[in-house]
Amino acid sequence: MNASSHTPSVTEEAQKQTMKQSCEHHAECMKIIQSILDDEATEAEKDHFRENMDKCLPCIEAYRLEKCIKESLSLKLVKKPCPQSIMDTILTKVNS
Amino acid sequence: MSVAMSESITTNGYTDDLRYEIFNREFMPHIDSMYNFAFRLTMDEDDANDLVQDTYLKAFRFISSFEQGTNAKAWLFRILKNSFINDYRKKSKEPSKVDYQEVETTYNSEEASDTTYTVDLRADAVQELIGDEVANALNALPVDFRTVIILCDIEGFTYEEMAKILDIPIGTVRSRLHRARNLLKEKLKSYASSMGYDS
């Protein structure tokens, strides 16, 4: 599954037609999606994911969204360096 | 339970040289992550500076309760989180910003909300958002929810490490993350809508 933005091709549109358009156990699937993305999934969850996640449109879209949010948090947020003055103060106090 | 309390349980007889070595080698490399965590918790530069400084001085004072070879970053984060709760949360401006009713309702409805909860937001819309918008959405969350997202998605801690840092069971880590992410999606959705992105 590719999270990138693009115009769906004819083939993709055709594939979508054969997919499940609604998920009767979406709440449970959301928990599995979270486990997969956090690298915390059990073997059973991984199996379930592999077997079902290309058949269900709501779950594919949810997976893409969750993955995109997770990546945005880790990549887009500015990480500030700790001010040198704080480091100096800490080291001075520890060494005194 | 504070980290400091475990000192009486484990007392490693480190020499002075070893104490400085551990401090410099194991603790100092995490200072940028610690600073960012402190800043995202307090949302105030002066408070973040004080919190990081206090945490590192505490870490040095109680270094005998740190076991070499264990996860120094998680150990430091736990001290910082405890210092934040005990020393900063009460005096900071944060409490007035937190809607405790919302937190209460949210905690109590964790399971109930699962079955019906969906936010109409597309991945493409999230991709359009810039870092500041994502940061603002994150900062708008109540601190307990903000914390689990920071630990998991920004700092990459495992559920087990998060459970230790936060003193909560792994099941609670899991469900709190789930709720935190749903709340975050709501905030992101309002940013995406206000920016005119089709969601």
C-alpha cells in the first residue's frame, strides 16, 4: 500500500469495485492496524493483516491515514537542540 | 512511585569515576530528546529548561539506582515525566488549558467509543499539512494523550517501555494511544478543513 497522493488508475478503480466497501469489524481492525504500525503486532495479528488488508477498502484507507499521521509526527515536527547554556549548567553543577 | 524511590532497592556501588562516566556516556547523549519532551509537555521554554536541568541533576544524584546496560533513555524519560507531574504540572499554565471533563469522558468511554468512531479525514489531506500545523494539533491534546503520542510516534518507545515510563499497564498504553490518535485526527481534521484541503 502506497500512501502517496496520485490519481487512481483504471485498474485500481476496478480493484476497488471488488473490495469490501464497508467493514463489519472495523473497530477490531483499527486495533490491529495500530499494532502493525507500532511494530507491536502478535503473529496472529500479522497473519490477519496479511490475509485481509488488501480486500477491505475502509481498512486500507484507515491504514494509509494512520501511517501518514505517524510519519508526519516523526518527520515533520521540528526538533530543537537543547540550549548549550543548559548543558553547561548541568555539567557545572554535576562536577561541583 | 518516583524513580528515586527505587534507589533503596538497587544500590550499585559505583565509584566517582564511574558515576561521571555513566552520566556522560549514557545520559548526556539523550539531552536533545529530553529537551524536546520537556518542551512539548510544558509548552514553555523556561519551564522546559528548568525541567531538563532538574531531571539531569536528579539522575546524577540517584545514579546508583541506574543499572548499566539497561535502557538509559527510558530511565531518564521516567524521571522527567515524574518531575513534570510532581513539580511543574501544578504550577504551570497547563491545568487551565486542560478540559478535565473531556479527559474524564474520554477515559470512561474508551471501549464504548471504539465501535462507532471514525473521523472523516484522508491521508492526502494530512500530507498537505506542514510541521507547525501537526505540532499545533498535537499541542491541543490533553497532556496525558499528548504524552503517549510523543513517546510512541516521536521518540519510538515500545509499549513495554512506555508502560514503565508512565507507570501504567501495557493494555492502558494501547487504549490510551488509540484514543489519543482519534483525538489527534479530530484536531488534524479541523486544520485540514481550515486550510481548504479536501478531506
